[in-house]
Amino acid sequence: MDLTTPDDVVRAAAGADDVAALDAVVPQCRACPRLVAWRELVGIEKRAAFRDETYWARPVPGFGDPEASVLVVGLAPAAHGANRTGRMFTGDRSGDFLFAAMHRTGFASQATSTAADDGLTLTDIRVTAPVRCAPPANAPTPQERRTCGPYLGRELTLIGPRVVVVLGGFGWQALLTTLAEQGCAVPRPRPAFGHGAELVLTGPGGAELVLLGCFHVSQQNTFTGRLTPDMLDAVLLRARAIAGV
Ligand code: SF4
């Protein structure tokens, strides 16, 4: 499939009839030239610790339960994490922090996430991102977010989650934009992101959708204690309670 323009992305996302089809189409995408170049350069240059590994170096699809009641939305794959392993939040410290919390709160089969074939399974939860390629300096441009938006929009429609846990302000704004693009009524001015913020909307399928804000699991937050394991557990347990799972 030729996936080199924003229009190609719109068509490919709309044509995915189920989550498996969407997950199969995302890694073929080359619609953002800057991100394609960066993700592939990182995969060639590599970090010294991973020099014997073959990097995924492609867009990363969502990971987890295709019928999840809870969706976790981050920012974008990490250069030497998901861009290396091919699975969201897998292979870096952010993922270690997130999946350990999911394990403590009953969503993940194990506390560690080291490689795509490590046996980890998720129940009632799925992790995804508004931008599917690793960006330089973890900073996608507004245009790149817009180009990638149809994948998240389609994922929301196909899964129909009850709750979305949004990690960080970028994900919060990107998700609200995507929901607006899906025809959902988003309040104006837009409710601000904050840790513990809750926003009740009507989702793309017409059912109630609750957004829960959570500080991102980046090392900047977890190493400094801005986000502690107890804080993340509380958000995930709140999501579990709202979703009734
Ligand atoms: S960021 Fe999204 S739209 Fe852009 S190349 Fe990657 S997968 Fe395609």
C-alpha cells in the first residue's frame, strides 16, 4: 500500500475494518518525510547498548486488548524504546514505569516489557499514541500530529473505550483535536490538562467517554518524583472504576 501523503493516511485509516487491520496498515506509513528520515536514521546509528539489535524503525501501532475499555494515550514512540522494539512503551524506562503500574492494578500479565515477544498481554487496556513515529527531541510538529490523527481517530471509533488515560499535555491537546475531528463536541475554551483532571465527553460512537489526565511517564517526571508509582496506580484504578472492569 502506498502511504506517502496525508490523503493516503485518511483513506487507509477509514478503510481499516477492525483493530487488527489498522495495526497492520500503520507500520507501512511514510507520510511524514521528517519523521521517516529520523526514525530510520536512529535505526541505523543506534544507541551503543543496542548496537547488535535490528531496530524496528517504522511506525508503531497500538498494543493491547482490541476490546479495551481503557485506552492509554501517550505522545509518540521513543527513539530507542518503541522505535527499537516495535511495541508501544516497550524497551525503555517509561514503559518499565507504566507496565509495572498496569501489573499492580491488574491490567498487565507481567510487570516488565522488554521486547515484542516477551509474552506480555494486556486485558481491558490498550496503549497508543497520537503520533506513531519517533520524532526528533520527542517533539512532533502540529502538521505531523494532524497527518497522523486519522489513525488515532479510527482506533477510538473501532475500540469505543469508556475511559482514556491521557499521559501529558501534548497527548491531551492531541486527543481533544482528534475527537473534535471525529465530530465530538469538545468544550471551548478547551479544558486544561492536569494530573487527575477528568473530562466527560460524548465519544465518536455516541457513548460517554471520560478523559483522565495523568503526568507523562517520562523520566523527567518519574526520576524527579513529579509522578510516583502511587499516583499512577491511583489514576489506573480510577479508570478501572469508571470503566467498571
Ligand atoms: S507520524 Fe503517523 S502519519 Fe506520519 S509517517 Fe508516522 S505513521 Fe505516518
